[in-house]
Amino acid sequence: MRPHHIERVLFPEDVIARRVEELAAEIARATPDPDLCVIGILRGSFVFLADLIRCSHRHGLRPRLDFMLLHSYGGGTVSSGEIRVLRDIDLDVRGRDTLIVDDILDTGRTLAFAAARARERGAARVRTCVLLDKPARRAVPITADFVAFPCPDEFVVGYGLDYDSLYRDLPWIAAVTFTDDTRDSTAIAAARSPSEVPP
Ligand code: IMP
Ligand code: MG
């Protein structure tokens, strides 16, 4: 783990709660059959998913839930490019409307892999939903059907997202500032206090 600190909150708790409620309503409007299969990608999606399904209940959805445990990151901040399946879909999705839920869409490999797996299993329609969409480093051409927030090209933690298994418990989403990266910390200092930075 690189030296870092976490102090810049990008999405506070109340902003997340309001947006998740809206997103659940969007999903419900676009899902006439309430009998939906929802597949959460572990581990990052568990906090978002727990809130999303309770909000979606208020909008009439009655999902069957399952999880996949996929690994793409090792312990660092850069995707390894290879997806390992540690737990596969167990629920029978054949002929069913299926929604894949993940924390963040980055290179796109994880979500594309999970969507392909649901199709292989015979799902009638596969749609995707992510808390954050970080389009800057997309390696696979994939667009999520439902997105809570667009996300800047920074490593973020909290509300289920981790750095080396830490910070999933933060109720908000914050950017990680790596203190061994001089270029980044100068840029961040400039963004925080423009008046103190020489022209
Ligand atoms: P992708 O396969 O590159 O799209 O990456 C998706 C997975 O990488 C997510 O499910 C996250 O677990 C992880 N990930 C990508 N970006 C971040 C980040 O900024 N913070 C924490 N995890 C991330
Ligand atoms: Mg994840």
C-alpha cells in the first residue's frame, strides 16, 4: 500500500442517498416486470446494492438477488486486466430480466465479463447499473444502463469501495491522495488553495 491520505469527499452521504433513491425510481420505471434478477458484483457493490434494493422496494420492484465474486485488481489501484471468478452466478436467470450491479465502471472488463456470464446463463435481457462511472480509462466498449454518478479519473474509496480492503465502511465517497506522488499532490494543492499557488 502506498503512502496516502483520504480527506477530499467527492460524494457526501446525503447526496448519495438522494441519488440512489432517484436511480431506484429510474430502474423501476424502466422495468415493467417487478420479478427481476439482480446480480451484485462483490465485494465493492454490497453497500450500494443494499441501499438500492431497499429504495427499489418502495418503487415496486421485488428482485431475486445473487452475487458474483470477481477479482481484477489484486491489492493495488490498477486493474490487472484478468478477471478471476471466485464465486459464480448460482441463481437461475434463464429467461429472466437481469440487472448486474457494480460499484464502479473503470476499464469495463469486470462489468462486460459479468454481463457476458449472465447472457451465457440464458438471461432474457441483461442490463447494468453502477454507482460510479469513470470513463477515462475504458478498455472495453461498454456503457452502463444506469449510473448514479460520473466520477473523475481518481482512485476513490468508501461506500463499499476499497483500497487494499480498507475504507469500504466510509459512509461517503472520497478521493485517495497518494503522498508519494509529487505531481499529483501539487495539482491537488493548486485545486484546493488557488490563491496560495504562484502564477
Ligand atoms: P474494471 O474492470 O476496470 O471496470 O474495474 C472494476 C472494478 O475495479 C470495480 O468493481 C472496483 O472493484 C475496482 N475499481 C476500479 N476503480 C476503482 C477505484 O477508484 N476505487 C476502488 N476500486 C476501483
Ligand atoms: Mg469491485
